[in-house]
Amino acid sequence: MARRIDVTGAGGVRLAAWEFGDPPKTDPAKSVTEPVIPAQFSGEQAGQVPSEDIPGVLLLHGLMGRASHWASTARWLSGRHRAVALDQRGHGQSDKPPEASFTREAYVEDAEAAIEHLGLAPAVLIGHAMGALTAWQLAAKRPDLVRGVVICDMRASALGAASQREWADWFKSWPVPFATLADVRKWFGEDDPWVERPNPSRGEFYAEVMHESPDGWRPVFDYEQMLRSRETWVYDAHWEELAQVQCPALVVRGLDGELGRAEAQEMVRVLPRGEYAEVADAGHLVHYDQPEAWRAAIEPFLDAALTP
């Protein structure tokens, strides 16, 4: 079960954060003598460990994603850690104001605000794609807030103008509205020209970002806001910020993903405390394609990073 907590991000944008599962409990005898901050301020409930005693994890989805994409990961994390996933601006149930900023700075400030508001610091940041870039940029900017970073299938090199044009054309190719969610799953899992072979998990991933409208199923996000978000990082390389991440960092790639092995290993080399993991039979959506292998790849790193 997920519980929503509202956070105010950069420029006053309202963000939806989701806490999955129940945080670890205190010893019953101990909880009698320890003060508990009221739930409306802290998100905690009677009998739970004060938030500063629970290792915090903030999960950041990629472009077009949403917090619920992390549900499986967050639930197993919540057995030992306080796991919170953020609907980033323009995504999920967070605000999508037309006039909002979709710069890198805004996304990083939103994550910063979430960590501080929720009392997660120092937190481990787990990011996929664009969310991974936000994670390492925040770690470089505010090392006091971050104790570890998991970077999942995000490149540090520039992708260029051609890549941005391809994305704009791809959005135009979507046959929206979809009549049913089954049609969503089939198109993104089989019929999308970007799909090299049938991929049911990809279909499920995109079904999660659709909502029902009067004429059928449409994305919960705005295409133009996604392109505006992407254009703030696609033209630039991000090696300098990667080199500024002083905490432990794990670079994870799916063998069939967008991050190649050579670039991933160079990212590990550039990171002062970098480690490397790869997941077989997984593409860009590593945590969707192979959830058990994803857990096996990151859990030892998390155990080390979150141990006091």
C-alpha cells in the first residue's frame, strides 16, 4: 500500500511523494519512552522508529515515468528502510503547470526539497534514466543530503539534436487515444517501431502512465513538457558533475539497454567511489524487465551504503 505525502518543489510546484509499505517498527517497550512526531507533520505513525533512525531511500523515475514504477523495489526496501518514490514535476500526480520550469535545476531542487521535507537525509538516491541524472547532480550539489547513489541506465555523454528530433517524431507516432489498456500494452510491447522484439514488460510500463479520458486512454503527461524536460540535458555531457559525486555510487546497466558497457565502465572510473553491475536479459527498463536480478544487483550496495 502506498501513502501520499505532498511536497512543495521549486517555484511552488506541488509534488506527490509516495511512501510504500510500513517503515520498520520500534521495539514495543522502547516506543513507550520515545517521543513520536505527529503523523501530519512527519508522515510517521505511533510505534515507528523516528525518521532520523531509519535509513532513507528516495526513488526517482525516468522521463515519462511515475512513482508507481518503483512499487516493487520500494516494497522490498521498506522492510528495512524508509522508501519514498517521487512523482517528478510534470509526471504522475504531481502538478503540470504550463508555466513551470522544466530545467535540470528545477528537477534537482525538487529532489532536494523532497529529502528535506520528508526527513530522509542522508538518503540513498535510486534513479532510472533522467531520474539517475537528477540523483547524481543532487549528490554533487548537496553531499550532506546523499549517502549513496544508484545510477540505472543513464548516459553521461551528450545525445545531441538528432536524438531530440527522434523523440519528437516518436511522440507523434503514438496512436492515441488507445481504445483499451490492452491496446496500450500491445502497441508499446509489440507494435511500436522502437521495439526490436516483443517486450511485455515495456507494455506494462507504459500502461502505468495512461489514464482514461472520454475518448480513450491517453498519457498522464504532456508531450511538450516531456520534450522541454529532455532538451535541458540531451545536448550536454555530464561527466564533470559525475566526478563531483563523493559518496558511493553504483552504475547499473541492462545488457540490452541504452547505456553501453564501455561508457558505463568509464562512468565508474570517473566516479570517485564508483561500482559497476549489469543485468542480463534486460533492456532500458531494467527494474521492470528483470525485477529479481535488479534486486540482486543493487541490494548488496544498498546494504553497505545504508549501514551506519
